[in-house]
Amino acid sequence: MSTELTFDPLRLPPECQQLRREVRAFLAEEMEAGTFASNVRGGIDGAFSEEFSRKVGARGWIGMTWPKKYGGQERSFLERYVVTEEFRVANAPVRLHFVADRQSGPVIIRYGSERIKADILPRICKGEVCFAIGMSEPGSGSDLFAASTKATKTKGGWLINGTKVWTSSAHHAHYLIGLFRTSPPTKENRRHGLTQFVVDMKTPGITVNPIYQLTGQHDFNEVVFEDAFMPDDHVLGEVDGAWKQATSELAYERSGPERFLETFYVLTELVRVLGPKPDTRGAEGIGRLVAQVHALRRMSVSVAGMLHAGKEPVVEAAIVKDVGTIWEQDLPNKARDLAAFAEEVSANRASFEEHLAYATMIAPKLTIQGGTTEILRGIIARGLGLR
Amino acid sequence: MEDTNPVVDAATSILRDLADPQTVNRAKDNAWHGPAWAALEEAGLTLAWVPEKLGGGGVELGDGFAVLRQVGRFAVAVPLAETLLAGWLLARAGIPSPKGAMACGPAREGDRLVLAPNGRLSGTARAIPFAGDAKHLALLARRESGGAAVVLIETAQARLSDGRSMAGDPLNAVTFEGARPVAVKDAPVGFDGDSLMLMGAAARSLQMAGALEAILDLAVAYANERVAFERPIAKFQAVQHNLARLAGETAVAVAAAGSAADAIANAQSFDEAVFLEVASAKIRVGEAATEGAAIAHQVLGAIGFTQEHVLHRFTRRLWAWRDDFGNESRWAVRLGNLVASKSADGLWPMLAAR
């Protein structure tokens, strides 16, 4: 049997490029107005800004593919792609709304109760709501189905007990979508028995403790649940059946532009520091990096086109994330090598060093978050018929 | 690209019947070349890119590129890609294509062929793929008086080195000393050696993408069949991860080459957007060829290193095709210089233009 990998070339339609101009103009205005600065000190890693997220919401750029009745714009997946990549490259402070827009909202639309949809989705679209994702636990990371934090049935709802870790943004989050054990796994299916819930973070019995990262930043948290009560209508999808819901949502998460552009600023600063007339080594290095990121982007845009057409390109999406995250992780090392002979003292050099140091330190997470390289390669191997 | 397409289907069916890599690899000689070529020519595929009024098939550029991907998938060892390119080049200047195999050049950056005012051709093209198997050559030359010209000439008018590529296909240095062409016409305005290099690089990118698809299939099938330590080696995680990487490199190659082909097929000229697409494709697909061939050989072990096994028909071509129409390093220097000349903040808008 032959393995067909499909990546049809896709040219973004004119409405996307028009939207791109609007987004760039908006970002330029906001930088001018001082809402954010597109550099390391301004929070290059997607900082948290209530003001910025509300302005983005007012533009209709959050939940833009969602139904209008929930506050969305019913615009295309490709238009959303353009907004995402422009924000990413500008290092815009999207942390407040990004997870809600990319993952949590779509899960709620697909599996949430009508009351939850009507309550939460319009507020996400306004840029008011921050979501966290509660998957990992002290005893389960990549192996999601080993989760042991319990949701026990009680009158009108569920009581949650246990601990989630590495929970990004939990200290800002209004809600968390978490995976909780509602039944023991069965002999036939070890994935059975887990249920997804929307957790209101104001619920009594929830404590958020900071876990500082190696850069000194506070993004990770430990979230402890002690008899935290979840009403029945906060269940997402099927009780005990979360495993059926887990994979389709990840195609969105895996193939987006944020999966290879997270350290893109290093390439921009490298071009700046090497100047308009680089030597042969510098020119070749830049040329290869540009070719690599161009190919990744074309591949990612192609997957966006497939999602747009209603397909579920699970293997293709996993490939984008595998190849893309390895590229963005290695970029700081390549840039460091190529800049070794650049002029030692210049304003550009200082800026390059600062960006490089930051990217080098955050690089390890890139092949871990949202599905490790090892997990992705397992998915690809399954797609190839090896498992 | 997977949609059924009569042109691609015709090519695939002929290649499967008359140029199957397994069969060809077992053959003692090249006797299969004749029937395979005759069938391709009969089906109009060799001159697919030549307009009907110039004696060709008048096929869309995109369909021709899709055929080139099949050329890679079958590791084709007859000058189908070369004749396609040659016919396309001749058609740029309105020169009708002759029957029979053609080769096309120059295919190395910096090679110069010069046309004297009396119409005689001189100079050396260092490495023209399949020149030794071609009856005619389609060439881009400079007029001594200035300007680019397209030249059709009989191969017999040239002195050829007896070189072979790593794949064993003819790869000849071609020298002219006052040779007399069959036809000479001015190249269209704006068409120069760069345009030919871009078209050739796109063609080779498609061929390499196809060959990577083929070695991915071979390696996956082998891993599922080959038993070691009492299970198929496909069940070992280390092997799975190697194959996942091969799939990744293949995917990048398919996406980059397909994007470059689409860019050329829809462009008015060989402009900067086409340059970005094609240079990126040739660089990245060339890198994928290097990585991919290494992984496939690792998975197939000793059997893949033999003449008996078909793998080498693909990997030797992957290695060789990297060098035709500009290798990765040469394209990278040019692309890097273009990016540097634009300022750092111009990089993203250039990438996001499509």
C-alpha cells in the first residue's frame, strides 16, 4: 500500500490578504500607542494584556470562525490563520485569549451544553475570558489516560479532587477545561472512564500555586482541587468517553503558524545583525533558514486549507508540528553560529543577543508543549501503518 | 495532486507497464529504454509542454509538473524530464520541437554559451543531464551582440565528455566550437539563464519529491515485512521514529515542490515571488533528499546497499538530482542575499505574500 501525503498548494484568497492589511495596520497603531512593544522586554512570548485582548475582541478577531449566535463572525478558517500568524510574528500580547480562541472555544462549541455555550462563548469573543487546559498531573503527562484526578457524582453535579500540573495561565484563567476520572478504566479499554469538564476557576475548593520556569517567568501552575463542585451542565461531551473527543481538536492545535513561528524573531534579528551584505557563510545560512521556514509555512497553510474544507488531516498536522517545532527549537542555535563573526559592537548586536538568549532558554519547551515529539512520531507511525 | 488527471494517469500507466523500477533493476541491459520511450512519445508526453501549433501536446504547466513527480516516483532513467524542459524552452522562443529525445541546458550556474554574429555556437556547459542520449539539445545562449537566444542544435555538433551521474544516467560536459544550430531565436523579453535555472530547479524538486514518496513506501513496506528479534522491525520504536522523520521530510518535499510548481504555473513571469518559491523548494527538497535517503538506507540495512535491491535506483537519483540546476548551497546564498538586501523587517511580508 502506498502512503499518500497530501499537501495541495493553497494560495490564500484575496479576502485574507485584505484582512492581513487590516491586522497589520491595527498592530502598528497599538505599538504606536504603546499598548505593547514587539521585543523581549515587551513580552515576546505572548504576554497577558486585558486591554489588548478587549481591543482584538472588538475587532471581531477572536472566535472569528464561530457561529454568529455565540458572538462569532462565521469567517473562514483561512482568515483566522492570517490573524494568528500576524499576531505571532508581531509578538502581540495574546496570552489572555489565545487558548480560548484556539482550543477551548471549539471544544465547547462541539461538546458543551447550550447554557455553557450561550454564557461563555460570547465573552471569549469579546476578549474577556482566559482559559487554561488541565491535562497533565503529577503522575501523568503525555500519557493522558493515566489521569487520576477524580470527579465523583453527587447531587446535581460532581465533586473534583486531585491535582493538575504544568497548567499554563491558570493564575489568570477564568475557566479551565480539564480531564477528570469519572470511572476506572476497563480491561478492554484503558482509555475509558475520563470525562472533560469546564471548570469555573472561582469555584470554592480550587487553589492555584505558581511553578516558576527556568527563565524566572511565572506561567506554569499547580492546580489543586478539594471537593470543588461542578454542576452537571459543565460536562463536555460524553461521561467516561473523553477519549473519543481528544484527537480531532488537536489537528487545530498542531498545525497552526504558532508551531513554527514561536522564535521567528531570532531570524529577523539575525538578518538585521548580518546587515545588507552578509558574507557567503551568512548569506547561505539565512537562505537555508528562509527556505526551511517558507516550506513549513506553505505546508501549514495547506493543512489550514484542508481543515477549512472540513477534512481531518491528523497525520499531516502532526507532521507540521513535528518538523515545525524542531525547526523553531534549533533556530537559536543556527542563528548563534551564523552571527559569530558579525560586528561585535552595535545596537543591532545587542538586540540580537537579547532575543537570542531568550529564545535559547524557552526553546526546550517547544517540542514538549501540546504533544511531545515522541508522541507526534507515534501518531505519524500509526498513520504510516506501523502500529 | 491526487485527483485523477488523464495526463498523469497516462504517464503513470506507461511507466508502470514499461519502466517499473523492480523490473528494470533486474534487467541485464537497457533494452527496455526503447519501448518505454516509444510509448511515452506516442502518448504525447515527451512534448507535453509544447503548444500544439509547435508540434506538442499543449498540456498545462501544472499537469506537466505532476508528471515530473511520477518521473521521480518511478526513478525514470530515460530523458522524459529533460525532453519536457527542452520542448518548453524551445517553445518560449517559438521554435518547433523535433521528434526524439532532447536534453536542456546549461544546467550549472555560471556556464556560458555564446552565439557569434555569424550564428555559430561556442562554449562549454559543464554538466547537461542526458545529453549523451539526446538527438537534439535545447540551449540558452548569449549573443555576442547582447541578449539571450534559444538554440536548437543536433547533439552530433558538440563534443561530449562521457560522464555519468551517480545514478548511472548520462551527464555530459558539452563543448561547442563554432557549431551550426538547427534554429536560433531571440528569447522573450525578460527571459534569461535564471529563468531556465528556475524552471529546471522546479522540475528537479518535483522529481525528488516523487522519489522520496517512493522510498517512504519502500521503507515502510520493508519494516513491516522484515522480522528481527522475533517481530517485524516496524514494531520497534526507534525504527518507527526514523520512518516518521522520513515521512516528515517527504511531506516537506511534496509541499515545497508542489508550491513552487503552482507558483510557476500561475505566474506571469519569473519574478521575485517565483524565485522565493523555487529557490526554497530546491534548497529544502535537496535537504530532504539527503536526510530521506540516509533514513531509508538505515531502515533497509544491508539489503538496501546492494545492486540487487531497487532502493539505489531512487537514492542515487536523489543524490544526483540535488546538483542539477543549482544545488542547495548556491540557491541558499542567492536567497540569503536577496533577503539581506531587503532589510530585516521585509522578511515576513515577503514570506506571507501568498
